[in-house]
Amino acid sequence: MISTLLQKLILAVVGLLLVVSALTIYFRSKNVTKKEFFNIFKSTRLVSAWILFFVIIISGVFGIFNHMKAKQSVTAVVALNYSEASQAQNSNGTRYNMAEIICDEVVGKAIEMGALENVTVKQLKNCLCVYPYIQGDVNDKSNYLISTEFIVEYHASKHTDHLDAENVITLITSAYKDYYIEKYTDKFSITSKEDKPDYSTMEYMDTVTYFNKEITAVLNYLYGMAEKGPSFVTKNNTTFHAIAAKVHTFKETQIDQNLKSLILQHGIARNKANYIDRLSYQNKNTDFDKQRNNASFNLCNQAIDMYSEEMTRVVLVPTWDESGKYYMGRTKVGIDELSVMATTFSDNVASNEKEIMDNNLVIGKMQAGAENNSANAEVDALITSIDESIDNFTIEAINAGREYSNYRMNQCIAVSISGTSLFSELKTIIIFAFLSYIAAFVFAVSKKFPRA
């Protein structure tokens, strides 16, 4: 801020010198004739040693302060290169808002990333502004424009003049990329310890079900990312398919085979009687569903049998094609819908039967099993190990996904940073030097006018 004040002070000095000299000439010109007035101007040398010295010195000082001020202002261009940007949308289809580039979350993240000292979010945000690179006009349809490039300007204030301007704008754009990735790209997070169930009170078979659910969520995320970036390679030289294969192998060996098999082999449970009763109750409910699905299946078959064979061969109805010509087209009949429904009910019956058989298998193993404290301890240790492994797989999947998002955003969000150019600074100094010369020359002329 000191450089800005000194720059303005120098401008004020030159401006004041010019005004005072012009006023002096104006008032003293009344003491001379018109011929003498022009003779004074003609007799004054256009270039003298002291004028040249004055212009060089004051322009040099001005140039120093102008350069210091220019270093406190930086501009960045944020370009959106994904297809949805041309429709003013984020990559997930939501409405794009350029104000988010300098929102409180982004500015706060930038301060945290750069460990910026002695500055608040509000103070730094007041130094930033954002606007479209090319402005459209809503008053005329031919001038409608959805901008995909935005200018972000930073101008230091008295609260932020101790910060490096280029570093600030770099942090802002980097923080915005992270903010965009977290909010608008693929999300997947690890289950916190507070949200996890208490395995010590949870039934062993319920733990197997819970682990399967957690590991399936990781697999679904990896498969989805593999579809988006099949050839993407992380910094650990692996792909989404490779991580997914490793997770799938772990699921089959550690959860489905080792843990589940160990529980069924020894027939262990936290509360065996209660667990068997629960499975028996589930079987009764499932059996009701099976009976209902079986009855629906039989009804569909009976309805199908009622249709005449001649009706179901082909049904032609008059219709017309795109050119407007009529023809007889085949259409569906009720039997088609009934056949689909019958297939669905048949699949449901098979699923119900499998669920009942699986529960009966577990009940049989529980009834045959005896108390075995060593087996319980072995299962508890395996549960702890599997839980840690799932957390590690989740973290690996998240890191891989974040790497891919960063890679994709580096392609989809391009940032170019530029400060005040040397040519622009030279242009400003030349203009100031010319004004300084005019002021010095007018001052020299004013001195030649008599007071009375």
C-alpha cells in the first residue's frame, strides 16, 4: 500500500506543478502584450538540463513505485474445457456458478494450503473479483453467450500487501480445483469409526453381511471409475481394474471363505438361541412370499392357457409409417405381458427358496456347533483384520479416484496466470514522463512572465 500511496503522491506533485504553472501563466499574462506572450514561449528552450534532469529523476522514481504496485496485482484466466460447460453446467449436470471460484470455502482453503499469515477470509476475498472473459448481451438474441472462460483478478490491499500476489492467485485457483472435485465429481468416503457398528455385540453372520456390503460399495465405485478411465494409471503404477481385482479376490477369500466358513464350521454365535429364532422367523416370512409368488405364477399360466392359439400367433393393426402411408403392423397382445410377469414370479420363487435353504444351512450348523472359545477368539481377530483391510482398500480407492479427478480437472479446468506486462509498465512510464515534461516546461515558461 505504501508504493500505491507514493505513486499517487508523485502524480499529485506533477499535477499540482502543472496546475500552478498554468494558473501563474494565466494571471501574469495580463501584464504582457499578446506579442510578448508568444515571444516568451518561443524564447523558452524545449529541452534544458534541469528539465531533462527533472523528468528522468521523477519518472525513474515513479517507475519504481509503479513496478511495486504492478507486482501487487495478478490476473488468472480459468477456462472450462468439458462439454457441459457450454451449457453453463458443472460436470455432474448442475448449474455452474462462477462466484464459487472466490467463495468463502475456496478462499479459506487457499489460506490453509499456503499457510498465509495475518489475513482473514474476508480480507483476502475483498481483494478478489471474478467476471466472464467475454460478456454476452441479454438484450439481443444474436449476442447471447455462455462464457466458458472467467477472469480472476487479485489486487492487494493494506491487509494483504505482505503476501506474494502471484502465490495468492495460484493458491486460489488450486483451491478452486480441489473444491470443484470434492463437490461436483465422483464422491466416495471411508466410514468413520463413529458410524461403524460395534463388532463385539454384533452377530458373527451379521458381520459377514456388513462386510460384504462395505466391500461391494468399494467395488462398485472402482468399477464405475474404471469405466470412466479404463487406461488411467495412478502414481503407484496401478489401474482401477487392478485395484478392483485385488478387492474382489480379498472378498472371496477372506470374507466369503475364511470368515464365513470359520463361523459355519464351528457353528458359533453371540447368542445362538436368539439367532436361530431370528432365522426361523425370516424363513416363515420368506415362505409366505414364496407362496404368494407361486400363486401369482400359476395365475399367469392359467390366464395364458385361456388365450386362443389362433389369437396369439399374430395380431395386425392398421398404422402408418413416417411418409404417411398405411400398412398392417404387428403389435403386442396381453399374453406377452403375462409371459413376462410369469417369468418374474418364477424368478422370485427361486430366490425365496434359495434364501430359505441358506438360512436352514446356517441353522443346522448352529445347532450342531458346540461352545469353542478359541474359535470365537480366532473369528474376532479375523474380523478386526478384515475391517482394517477394508479401510485400507477404501483409502486406496479414494486416492486413486482423487488422482483421476485431479488428472481430469487439469484437462477440464485450465488456468493461466499473468501479471502486468513489461510493455504495459513501460507505456505507463512513458506517458508519465511526457506529462512530467509538459509540467516542467510550463513551469519554466511561467517563471519568465513578469509579476507586474
